Amino acid sequence: MQRPDLTVLAIPAFVGAMGAEFWWQRKHPAAPGEERAGDYELNDTIASLAMGVGSLIAPFVTGPIIRRLTPGSTRAGNVLVGLGVAAGVATTIGDVLRRRAEHGGTLPAAGTLPSDQTPPTTVRSRVDALGLMTSGSAVAAVGSTAVAAASIWAMQTSATTLAERSPLSMRSGATAYVLAVAGWDVIYYWNHRLAHESRWLWAVHVVHHSSERYNLSTALRQPVADGVTMAVPYGLLALLGIPPRYIEDARAINLIYQFWIHTEAVTSIGWLEKVLNTPSHHRAHHGSQRQYLDINHGSILILWDKLFGTFEPEVERVRYGLTRNLDTYNLGTIATHEWRDIAKDISTAPTWSDRFGFLLRGPGWAYERRDALAPAALEPVSEPVAG
């Protein structure tokens, strides 16, 4: 019999806590004329709850897909690799031909500036056509490579797989359980930090930061694409002899703890603020002001942030959301906007370094690089930056 997921069992408590928070807000209303970001707003709450339900359903959909797309294990996975190679070759050929066409098929004479020559219209048309060809193949090449890498990573680093490879026997008892919770917490810190420092992971995590509200419903606004990314594997705990069932419980405990810190109703919990991640610390993490960007990544303990230099206390009143917000409650946009932007950036990037940079490097770098590559006559497109 399959063990129940503790996060699912906790759903009635989540609902009850949101009801209690809403009741508290009604008893302690905002001052006249003041809009309080912690208050519930119907459309925002519906979007958060819907994303929460989606995050529970998504693994049942993405899991089988990832397994079917594992190179070396399935035919579909091998086809995926072949597609990536073919698209990469086509893109590279297109890049070479486009560069040659930009010079009229020959190198410019020594001492001649590009501005001294006026390429024929036919050359410009040829360059544009090659650009259209390579834009689609570039997205296919980078996308198929990313999916193939994510599927291999997921299969090879699962707790079950690594438990079978562990030289240690599986432990049981309270000590092993505590080690599982603590181990998950420190790995979570690094994965959460990477989710703000790599655009691939940010495309998954940005869902959670997309709300301009901050209440317990925001905690349930979870991503639906965890399966198509790469991160520090929690399965590493299995190599230390921690049973997979303990690791799964540690995941649930970690998520359940994070629920209560998404509130403005609790200002401080005294001296425990020095050790634990609290509503105050996490409010700062959700802030869009510069001093609050990419800080306080811990889950249960705030000690990791203090140890690795990413701690910032809540001082200035927090402005929640992204530095440039979505201004929509459309679930499709919330879940996919960053993926679409990555694909668009890759399609217009001139080099392989830029293409993979738009996927792997930080969101801030990506947006600055996009503006640098954009024609001077065009207005830069406003996009949300990691918050």
C-alpha cells in the first residue's frame, strides 16, 4: 500500500489556516485609504489555489513523459537526441551562411569599414531568410538538449536509484529521520538559491513569486514544471543511508513548514528569528526592491543564508512580486511566460554562447543581454526580473 503524502494530508489544515488569517484580517482591517498587500483578493487567491492544485497533478503527467524521453533507455529519448543534433547542425550551418551573406559572400577588402559598403537588397533578404531558419532550429536544439539532460538527470539521481548504489545500509529511527529533514533543508537552500541565479530554474520558480499579494494562499502558488529542470539531487541523502521514505517525508515537512511563513499577520517570533526562517525573513525574500533580490533562500533554518552570505533582514516595507509584474491572473501566462521568453531570446540570439546563456545564466544577465542585442530603433521589451 502506498504511503500517503503528508502535504496532501495537510490540505485541511491549510484551508483552516487561510480561513483564520482571513478572519484576522477582517478583525484588523487596513487603515482607511490604505491597500494592504497581505489581504486576500479573489482573483489572486483563485490563481494561487489553482496553481497549487496543478502542482499536485503535474508530477503524474510530467513523470511518465520524462521517463519516456530518457536517451539510451527509450526510442523516444533517442529520437529526442537525434532531433537535437540535427537542429544543432542546421543552426550552425545557418549561422555560417548568414555571416557570409552579411558580407556579400566575401570578406571585405582590407581597410574597408562595413559602413562603406551598401549590401544589395538580395543579400539582406538572404540574411533575413537564414535568420528565420536558424531561429526555429536553435530553439529546437537548445530545448531538446535541455529536456534530454533533465530526463537523464532525473532518472539517475532519484532517491530510489541512489539508494541501490549506496555502499551504506539503510538506517532507521529518529536519528535518521532528523538527518533526512536537516539534509533536505540544506540541499533546498542551494536549489532555491540556484532557482534565482539560473534562468532555467527561475522559469520554474518564478510562478511562486508572481503574486503581488502575500498571504497564506501565496504559499500554495507552486510551480508545475519541476520535472523539466536540473538541480542538486535530494537523492544524495540516500547515498548516506537515509531510506527513500524518510526523504519523501522530509520533502513534505519542508513544504509544510514553508506554508506558515507566507503571512503578514506575524511580525516577529522573538529570538527564534536568529535561527529559523520566519514570516519576516520570507517577506523580504518575496520583495521586489533591489536590497531584497535573491536573499533569504532557506526553508526551515535561516542559518544557511547567514553562513553563505545571502541573509538580509526585513527593514523597509516590502513590495511583493516581480520587478516588472505580469498584471494578469491568467494561469497559462503565470505558468509559462518565462519559458516563452527564453524561447524567444534563444531564437534571436546570434551565437551558441548567447543561446545557452539565455537558458543557463542569471535572469538579470539575460534581460541585459537581450537589450544589448536589440536593434537601437526598437524599444526594449519589459520583462519580469528575479525577485
